[in-house]
Amino acid sequence: MMSASVRMPLRAMSVVLSAAVGLAPFAALAQQPQQRPAQRPAQQQPAQQAPAQQQQQPTGPSVVQVKPEPSQTSWTKVCGKDQAANKEICYTTRDFVSDQGQPVLAVAIYDVKGDANRIVRFLMPLGLLINPGIRFGVDNGSPMPGKYAICFPNGCFAEAQVNNDFINQMKKGSTLSVSVQNQGAREVSFQIPLADFAKGFDGAPIDPKVLEDQQKALQDELAKRQEELRKRLGGGGADAGAAAPAPATPAPAPGAAPKP
């Protein structure tokens, strides 16, 4: 059974993160002609203002702070048997949202019994450059590279192989940073809290019935928030529907059937 965390619809997050993830560079470029007057009196000395304007340009990455999905109280561990490989596979996963409660991304760590290496998989927002891939690391540790595997209408999967040392860093660390590039080749860094990851990774897997109820609760909560957003935007109109689309059909994990 595949968790809601790796299937969560992410179309609604485009409203919340468009400025940080993909649309800000183009919006800034579109506004530049309006910010440059056709003619100014000499006493205003526009040449002297240029250095100050250049200093105001951002140089570092855009940082996006995310928080755990409120209705998912902890990291969730799910286990099942891969019939083809005849091996038990467990994955520990969690969904993350913005300050406004909109879905942003999801993380899952896959652990194959008898294999020393693990797979870390991220469900990332749309609108990011694919070729640079991702870079991720814990706190001040050296970042590791990851590659995109496949995209669906609700997001793109990126993944990488990690070892026990990295898992131990996640257990002891406080923040998992995931760096990507947006459509304007500007770096965006998602800051993911790691609280209780060790407890979830080392703990017992969730009961399938509890997981099913949790998935339903996540979907119901998302639908409720989007309906509230529609009402605030004027309710039911075409513009409101475009700003807060209905939940997308969940997509399976790349390279695998919907069940692990």
C-alpha cells in the first residue's frame, strides 16, 4: 500500500509558493519596464541610485519553511512485501505543508530488508528545473545530489540512494534542506523539520486500517481547506476554481506499483 505522503495532490500549493518557486523571476522581469521612467529631471540623479538598486537584488537562495501536515501527527512507517523480489520493504514518510496549510512536498525513506543502502524519495512541487536535479543535506552536513525520476500532474519525484550514515544524520538532526532551481534558475531551499524522525523510522509499522483512516483524513482536510479558499475568493466562480483546484487523482510512485 502506498502512503498518502507519496501520492498527495500538490496542485493547490502553486498558489502559495508561486512567488518562491517559479513565478517570481518572470514577474520581476515583467515589472522592470514599468519601474524605469522614460525621462527624469537631471536633479534626481538616476545614475547615483543604480548602485543602491543593485544592492537590493537578492543574492542567496529563496528559503521556504515548511511544517508537518497537522492531521499527520508523526512520521508514518509502512511495511509490505515485494512479490517480485520476495523481500520486505518498509518506508517511513511524512507530508509537509506551508504556513497556510497548503501541501508543499512529501518525503519517504525506503528500507529494503537485507540491503544496507536506502532510497530517499521526495515528491516535489511542479515548476522546477529538472536537469540540475536536487541537492539535500542535514543541518550543516555536506549536501548530496539527487535526480528526478518522473513527473505527474500533481508533482515530480526526485530520489537518491543513501546509506546508514545519512539515516543517522536524519535521526540526530533538526532540519533536512532540499535545494532546487526554479524556472528562472534561482535556487530555492526547502527547510524540512526532522522532529520525531528517529522514533518513526525505528518504531513499529502502522496498522493498515489506521493508515487507511489517516489517508482519508488527509484527503478530507485538503478538500475542506480548498473549499474554504474558494469561498474567500468569491465562491464557485471560474477565477476561484482556477486558484484552488480540486484534489488531483493520486499518482503512484515511480518505477513501482501502487503497493510496495
